[in-house]
Amino acid sequence: MTPRTGTGHSLTAENLSLGYGGRPVIRGIDLSVTPGRVTGIIGANACGKSTLLRSMSRLLRPTTGRVLLDGRDVHSVPPKELARTLGLLPQSPVAPEGITVADLVGRGRHPHQGIMSRWSREDDEAVAFALDRTRTSELADRAVDELSGGQRQRVWIAMALAQQTDILLLDEPTTYLDVSHQVEVLDLLTDLNETSGITIVMVLHDLNLAARYCDEIVMIADGLVEAVGTPAEVFTEERVEKVFGLRSRIITDPVSGAPLVLPIGRHRVL
């Protein structure tokens, strides 16, 4: 099976406001995701990052404004049709107890199956391709709840890949992973973007990983877009201090060429 190439679907938010129980979280955001790129959403805790992502996947209905997929309000798109174009990997997903890796990844094929349709050769190929690309083929018969955190995250990404969407939204895909597994997961996602053209939008909390792996950065502060652009455009010492309350120096990473945020803190003198 050859990888699918992204078709350039557009995903935009227009005057988007969101909240919980009457408490505003996102306030009048306008945002356009660049097709075929990796976009990172960053901001301080409780600034609305995950809320914005959930709304873009239509899990939350806005109080005002709308999210458009190819010019159509996502709430007007039939669920299976939406799931064939846009996939969401939430933070800390939970697998059914005892389910095997192959069965979980196979659930990504649900949007492509009708009421009467049977499992097809195309489904087999999509699952095999997803397992191979995420290097989880050898785990196919293992129970998901027996795996390490890094292995589980690769399996969830495999399920999303088997779904064959052109846009993939991920809410903090590196949460609870050690540094090596964080890099492994982000390497995987950016490789999928480069080879298959999948548009990736992900919430990240590590500024340096966001700067290294994302083509574009959306910085959120107090429910508003503080800045949008390349990492070099968005990351300034003034913005980092304003948004995160963190004094820092920003230099160019000599390895990746990306901005590198160096916190300035108090050092104990021994």
C-alpha cells in the first residue's frame, strides 16, 4: 500500500468563542491552519489550547463563531464523512480492557465502512501500513494495556493513521513520556507529515520541542491568539515572558537551527 498524499483540506476558525458553564475560555479567535504543514498550539496552562483543539474536531460547540472544514461548518458535516478527513487523538486516550494492538488499530477503519460492508483487503492493507509506519507490527498480538507509554502512543497514532485522514489533531501527544519517547513520537509525526502530506495540528507544552518540530506556531494567551507564525517569528523573549511569565534568553539551536528558549532562573551558589 502506498501512503496517501494530503489533499490540502482547509481548516479555519472564524470569530470562535468557547466556554464551560458560562465561563469564557476562547474569545473571538480567527485562525487558519496551513494545509500540509505541522502546526503547534502553545500557551500557559488553562489558556484554552485543548479547548480550541476539541472545538476544531467538533467535540465542543462554540458559543459564537464557527469552525469550517473546506468552507463547511464542521457541525453540519456527517460524522463518518468528517472522520474520513479529520482525526483526533485526545490527551491520555483509554483503550478497552484487554484489546490487542491489531484490534485497536483496526478501529480506525470504522469511518470507511458502511452498515452492510465487510472487512476488506483495503482495510487489511491500511492496518498493515499503519502498523509498519509506526513500527508496531511486532506488537500486533499484544494487549494494549501491557505496553509501555511510548509504545501505547505509537499504537494510538497507528490507529489514527489507519483512519486515513488528511488532517490529524493531537492533544499533547508527548504527555507523560520521557524525553527519548517524546522525541520518538514527534519524529514519527513529522515523518508522516513529510512523506504523506498529512496536515498535523498538535498542542504541545514544551516550547523547545514545539520550536524544533513545528513549521508554524499558534501562541494562545488568556483565550486569545497572541501570535501566529514560524517559530523564529513567534518566539521572542518579550512574548515568552508575557505569556508564560518566564524570563529567558532565546538563541539559535546550532543543531536544528530552531529557536532555543533558555530559562533564566535563580541559581544556588554552593
